[in-house]
Amino acid sequence: MSKKRKINKKPLNQNVKKKCDISKSTAVTYTTASAPDPRILQVFLLIAPFIWGGFYEAVSCVFAIFLAGYLLYSAGRTGGLTLRVNLTWIAVLVLTLMYGISAVWAVDHGMAVFGFAKFLPLSLFALVLMQEKAEARAKLLDMVPISGCLMTALSFVLSRIPALEKYFLVNGRLAGFFQYPNAFALFLIAGVVILAGKDTWSKMQLSGYVILLIGIALTGSRTAFVILLITMLGLSIFHKNRRIRVALLLLLAVMVAVTGLYAVLTGNVSNVGRYLTSSFHASTFLGRLLYFKDALPVILKHPFGLGYMGYYYLQGSFQTGVYSVMNIHNEFLQVLLDIGWVPAVLIAAAVVKSFMKKETGLTGRTLLFAICAHSMFDFDLQFIVIGFVLLLAMDLETGKVWKNCKKMWLRIAAGILIVVNCWLGIASGLYRTGNLKAAVTVYPGCTGAWLGMLSKAEDTEEMGELADKILFWNQSVSLAHSAKARLAYAEGDFEAMIEYKRKAIALARYELEEYLDYFDMLYTGIRLYAEAGDENSALYCRKKLLEIPDMLKEVLEGTDALAFRIHDKPELELPEEYKKAIESLKDSVNFT
């Protein structure tokens, strides 16, 4: 008979205990970990549109600081961050990084860095959305119509106060806190789409819907009105609920009736009248076509873009009509101009893929259509809040999942982003509030601040110093070259004056004042050199002066036909006294 094996009743050794404890503690960690409070993001998305819609770089920096802090908070609550590698995330990340990298070859090396700061919140917001469940994202979307209703009511009331009128009305059109009617109208359309996409409507939702429609009417945005019609007709066709389909058409009729009644009772027909003048022959529409035509050769020539604000500073050298715009009024072309083909193609592909995805649903597809269609005729995504709404409709839920639980690295990355955004945000804020010297002290690459100081400078030596600061960062600023020409003229260096002035004119070909200033300086040079007995120098100045009519003629010959059909037409005719001076120089026997 075999002996029974005795069971060792001694306590488990410490190593075994530790292994058991690890298993137990892991279970506790996963059961006690909790998601962040969803109300934090909801409040953020409710308030963000009221901060100029995120248009200014300083506001984007504030958004980035908040989102970086929220990601740290989320990682602390859940034990790490989740990253889903998909086309949307790659496109947004490449866009952000390219704005930073483009500073190397940008037209303006200093301002290009602000592009990175401005669009960084989009990457951070996409990362934040990856941490949220579908239900939480749906609640975030619900903040858009609520914010739109509050902004419509508040901005309408505040616009009645004379001291605040200019902040909320643009040419009689309601602009909201965006201070731009077209972008405000698109934000309200997004709210309309989100409310209309609900399976059922409550009385509160119906009231909000009416407020949003009235707000859109008061913006006077013709493009938005057309897109609203298309979206409402689409929703009335494809919505599952028959009652809602009928209600959408009725509400559209009510909006038209109420808008007309408002115009009759208040006498303010400027908003309503804009809808009646919508036409492919309108000056604004033709102007946008001119911007697009002028930009296409530049896009082909610069496959990696001009950098942030590069288009604004360089447009004077290639435009074929009279205009000065900071943005091209087409977001796809703007991305091509700023950072080139790669991010533009990625973003377009991500939008198409999101639109085709079955899970996107009717509301998501309609949002994507409305935002992208409107963005083809305006600079909507320069308002970062519109970008947030776009991301909420895009695919960020698919793709390979990566989890990062190394909180130390997350803290370091977030800390760096917060410091950089504080630095650039302070500089941008100082510049926007008129503290120009302080702005360039914080960040010397703020070209706009240097330009502001140059425009106020009266001493030619100071003008030369400021111009040198500008040209260090950006060689495509006409005003800086003009200032250098003025300094050379004061010092009697006409050769340098001619060189700088011709550069200034090449960057501002439709500015008649530049030609006249150049003419005056050359005319003075002829007289001074003649009095000094330096006939060769006088003849040289005379030769350059007589070239001015040909310079003007060349610009006019290269002017696009559309330039004569928009509001601001080319005016490059020399005044009579200048023409007489040219004729007298041609007939002069002293310089033949």
C-alpha cells in the first residue's frame, strides 16, 4: 500500500504571493478605472464657438492647451491613451506636421510656425475623440445646435446696442461671435442638420430648429442659403420619419415667410435682398473664380506649398486683378497653397472614405457635404471650431488600435506642447491686441507686428531697420522693399533705390501709388544729377522713368478679363501731370 503524499501546509513563498497580488491588482485596476467626465468636453464644445470660432492663432493655442491637459486627465483616469491608426487620423496629423515643417521653405519662415499652432488643436481633438465612446461623441454633436441657438439669440440682442453693433454685424448681416457671417451661417447649418437628423423631435428641438433657421436668414449668406436648401431637401427625401420629412419642408417655408415679415416690419432688407441677387455673375462669385485661376499655376509650381500666410504675402506678384485677400476662399486650394499636395490628397481621401462608410449615417453624411461644399467657396476651416464639427462626422473609430500606458512620456509630450502654445499664443495675443513691440520681443518671427510698426514709422532710418527685420523672415513683403527704397533715396543712393523699388512694384503690381512714388524719386534724381553735372546718372534715371508706362501697359495686358467684371477694377492710368512730365522728358534736348 502506497504512502499518502503529505500536503505542505507552509505559507506560499513571497514570490508566489507577489504573482498572485499582481493578478489581483490588475483586476482591481481595470474595474476601478473610469472614463473622464463627459461634461467637460461638452462644455468646451459649447463655449469654444463663442471665442471667435477659434479663428485667431492665440485662441487655437488656448484650445491646444486645454486639449493637451484633457488628454493627460483622460490618461490618468483610464490608465493610458488609445490611438486608432486610420486615414482620418493620418490626414489630420500630416496636415498639422506639414504646417510646422513648411517653415523651412515657406515664403514667411516666421509666420509659418503660427500655422502649426493654429491647426494643432485638430490633431489633439481627433486624439481626444478616440478616447470617447460613440454615445459620448453623439452628445458632443448635440452641443452644436445648442451653442448655435444661444449665439443667435445673444448676438442678435447685442447687435441692437450701438456700441457693440460693429462686433456682431457686418454690412447689416448678423455675424455672431465668429464676426464673419458666412462661417457663422455654416455653423448654424451644422446645428440644423444635427437636429433634423434626430429620429424624433421634441418641442424644444423644434424651437431650436426655428431659431437656427432665422439666424441663417439674418446672416445674409447666399452660399449658405443654397447649401441649406440642398441639405433640407436631401433630409426630407432620405429621413426615415415621414412626419419629419414633411416638417422640414414646412419649416423652410416658415423661414422664408418670417424673414420676409422681418424685412417688412424693420425695413432692413439688406440681408434678404442678398438672396435675390444670388447669381453666377455676382462680383463676389467672379472674384472667387479669379482667385482660383490665379492660384492654380502657383500650386503646380510649389508642390509643397508656400507655408502659412505665404499666399497672402506673395499674391501681389502673380495676381491678374485687383484684390487683397488673406485666404483664397476655398479650403482645398488653401491647403494646396499652404502645405502642398500630400496633405490635401490625404484629407480629401479621408472625407470621401468617411462619407462612404455605412456607420456614418444620414446626419454624418449631410454634415460632411454641407461643410465641404461651403468650404469650396469660403475659408471655413480657418475657424477651428468648424474643423471640430467636421471631425465629429468623420471616421475615427476604425483602424489598428495602439495603447500607450507610459504616463511619463505623455506628461513630457503634453508639457512641451503646453509650453510651445503658451509662447506662441502670448505672441499672437499681443500682436492682435496692438502690443506690437511686446509681440516681437516674445517671438521675433511675428511679421505682422513688424509690419504694423513699419507702417507707423516716420524716420527713414527706423524704417530701414524695421524693413531689414521683415526681410530677414520674408523676402516677399512689398512694403519692406519700398521702405528700403525710401532709405536709399534719402541717402542719395539711386541705384539701390531703383533696385528696391522695382522689387516693391513686382510684389504689388496693381498699386498705382508705388509707380507714382517711383516716378517722383526718379524725377528728382534726374534734376539733382543734372544740377551736379552728372549727365550719365541723369540719363540712367530718365531711362528708368520712361519705362514706367511700359510697366503699366504690361500689367494691364496680363490682366484677366474677370478683373474688369468685379467691384475693384484695375486703375493703372497715370495722372495728367505725370503724362506731361514724360512728354517733356522725351522732347528734352539735354538728355538725347
